Amino acid sequence: MQSDLREQSIDWQILKDLLRCAAELGVDTAALGREQGFCVALDSPESFHIDSVEGYALLDRSLADALRKAIYEQAGLVSMSLQDYEILFHYMLGAADLRGALERIPRFARLAEARLRDARMRFERRGDVATLSLDWGAGTGQERFASLFFNEFVRFIYFLEWMIGKSMEVRQVLLPGGALPHRGEAIRTSGYPVDFAGEYYVLRFAAKSLDAPIIRDLADLQDLMKVYPAVTLLRSSSVRLADRIGQLLISQGLAAKPMLQAPQIANAMNVSEATMRRKLQDEGTSYAEIRRQCQLRLARHLLLHGDGSVAAVGYQIGFSDETAFRRAFKSWTGEAPAAWREGQRLGGSSPPR
């Protein structure tokens, strides 16, 4: 079995760009970090005061949300919240097929006019190509902070494919010219053919996908929304599946969300559970092993940086019984949770890797 999650597979460039945007927008990253029990350094992700995987997972989630809000406020707009997205997705799921779901986007924008008054969403079909254009209405901010909007766009494509349960034949993703400062890494990991000559964010795909039926229901949507802000962690084809799942589980744990079970992870990835387990086996690990690693890392972080009781820490990482958590933690580290916490705080040493 793989002994630990691989931090070398993390795309640090995306994280550095988030931090650069934060500095330009005046987002208080130090305060954001303190809320989660660690310090954020704008110059080097290696200086995080917790394991790097945890730092990445948290910042991918909470920092991106804070930046989105700051960008929209700077443009005099109100950004879409996670709740707004859930309402939109709920509305789209009511369609019979992908065409109907896409046609509902402009209707939703009109219903939410006060919130999306400057956004423009267009959908059309010409021959065998369908085109979806999105302009978030952020003006120059849309180019200055294009890496954030690009991630937003990738998340939205992810949702379209998730609704129909299969990949779309993406012909082109067209972005504002010269917008992304690190074109290579962000686009390589997206897996889409990208060009830079557009005014807006444009998706062109094979029109045959329009007839694909919507196979998801509201129960599926509830599971997806538990991970939606971090779905980009599942997309990168250049990163091991085990690492992507690990980053997602840690992201959920740091946000005090219940750890997802294997069927929920597979559902969010748009693959069958059997396929996911087979791919993990090919990588020499399993979902159970990844979950155990993440529980250990989260337990160390919460015990060292938080003030919660041992029982509360155990509950947050998925143990409903305090005795079971104490037993598991001792099998991982050789010490009881309370003794490990006291020793780390008195000794001032870093947690074992």
C-alpha cells in the first residue's frame, strides 16, 4: 500500500496565483489562516505551518471563495454564493435532457436579475456544434483574475458532464486573450483544448450531447454540493487518483464536513464505484487506506492546532465513538490522543510525517 499522500503531485502554481490575487485585492489571508489554525505565507507554500496537502485543500476551497467575493465587490457586483449555485443546479436538473438544462440558464439569470444584472449567458447550436458563452460581468476584473474565473468555468463544465453521467465531446474552450499568466499548468491539468482569442468564456462541444438525458436527481445533487467547491481537485488527469481523493477528503474535514464514503466520491467523480476502486488498486492503494491516512493527518492537525476535546476531534474525522477513535489513534501513533497532544505542545516538535 502507498504509505502516504504524495505532496509532489500538487499544482503549487495555482495556489501561488490565488495568493497573488489575494495580495492585490487586499484579502486578509493571515486572518483567514488563523480561523483554520495555521499561518499563510504569500511567498512560499512550503512555509505553511501544517502539512502542505492540508494547506492546499483548505486554500483551494476557502481562499477561492473569499477571492471571488472580493472581485465581485470591486466590480460593484454581488457574487453567486454556493446556495445560488445549488438553486441554479436544482432548476437545471428539472429538465429532461442537456439541451433543456442549458436553456434554463438564461431563464435563471432573468429570475436572479438583481444578483446577475451584468452577467450574460448565451446558448446556441450551429450544425453539429453547440456553444455556451458566459460573461460574469466583472469587467476588467474578469481578465485580471482570469485564473479564478477559469476554475469557475471548469467547475461548471464538470457539472454539465455530471448531470448526464458521461463526458461531453469538448471541441474548444475559448478564454479572453492573454488572460491567464500561467497558461501551461492550469490548462494542461484541465484536460480541455483551450484557445485565447475570445471576449468571454466560451464552451464549444459536440451537439449530440444535447440529447443526452439528465440522469441525476436531487439526492445526487445534495451529495455533489458537499464537494462542489473542491471538484477541481478531482479533475486533474496529471495527478494520481489517490492524491486527488485524499486532498478532497482533507478539504472536507477541515471544513468540518463529514468524510464522504466511497460511493459518494465515485458519484462526484462521475464514475462507478467499481471503476474507482479498480483505478486505486492499480495505484497500489484503496479507498480505506486513503481514508485512514486522511483521518490521521486531520487528527494530528486538529489536536495540535485546535481546542476541541478528543471526542470532538474523533467525531469530526468520522468516529462516532470516542473509544474507537482513541484505539485507532494509538494504533497509528503508539500514543493516546491526549498524550500525543500534550507531548507535541510541550516539546514544540512537528508532528511525525
